[in-house]
Amino acid sequence: MKIEFPPDGLRRDELHLRPPELEDAETLHRAFNDDGILVPGDFPFDAPTLDSVREMIGEQLPAALESGTLVPLVTVDEASGRILGGAALHRVDRERSIGEIGYWLLPEARGHGVATRVARIVAEWGFDLGLQRIEAMTLPENTASQRVLERAGFTREGVLRSLPRQRGGRGDMILFSLLPGE
């Protein structure tokens, strides 16, 4: 079931979260070839080519949005118009009122509280959709992302052991959650 995304995106705290556009391809290509994003993010792809990023933006992401399985976003600084990173609401289960968020930042945007604001904005939008639980998972070694979630008000629930990894194999993940009103 398609998730309705606001036509003007999500705007708050000097940030604009919107779906990726073809003009974003070079920046996203750079991001998804950065081991600081690709590895801790456990993305389902290896470092993509610029053409594959364009294909993802033009074909795969609109199909995912239409199916309701993924709402991909880029995070833009409202003042400069620069892309700072991205986020997603995914694994939405309307029957159980649960969704999961993810986020990433370009190196130059890290350390300024952007990820914390993004996590909170996407989670609150999930609540606006009627979800009653927002989850996020990090790799155990990704302590920076764990701190982001804690600052955004998420509660660490524990370790999910031996989960399938996006690109094969299995590994542990740390589970965090946020409930409405927290």
C-alpha cells in the first residue's frame, strides 16, 4: 500500500527531507561509495556506479515508494540547498503499526546534530501516518549511530542475534524503538 508523502517534503529545524531526484545522483553516488556510510548502513548493495544510482533514483525508488515498502529521502540544508545526507522510512507494517527508520550523513555534515534531528523528524512523520512504534537498528560497532538514536529519544531494547545481513551472512544488530509521546 502506497505511503502518501507530503508534496513539499518534510521541513523542520532548518532541514528539508524530500525524495531523491535525478539531479542528486552525483552526490548520492559519492555517498554510497563512502565506506563510512556503506558499511555501517548495511545497505543491500556494493558501491554503486553513477549509472546504477541514476537507475535507482529513476526506477527502483519510485517503485518502492509506490509499493509502500520504502520511503527514501535526501536531507537538504534549507539555507544552502546542499544535500547533507539521507533517510528512509521502511519495513512499514500497517497491521502491526510498526515502521523502521534509517539515516546517513555525508562526512562534512557529521558532528552537527543533523542525524539526531533527521531521526526525530522521520519518526514523528511515521507517527503522523498512524504508526505506533518506530524502530531503528545499528551494527554493534556503530556507536555514533547509537548515540544519535539515544539523543533522538529512542530506547535501546537489546541485541537481536544472528540476523541476516543485507549483502549476505549473518550478524548481530542493536534494536532501538520510539513510541508516540516519548
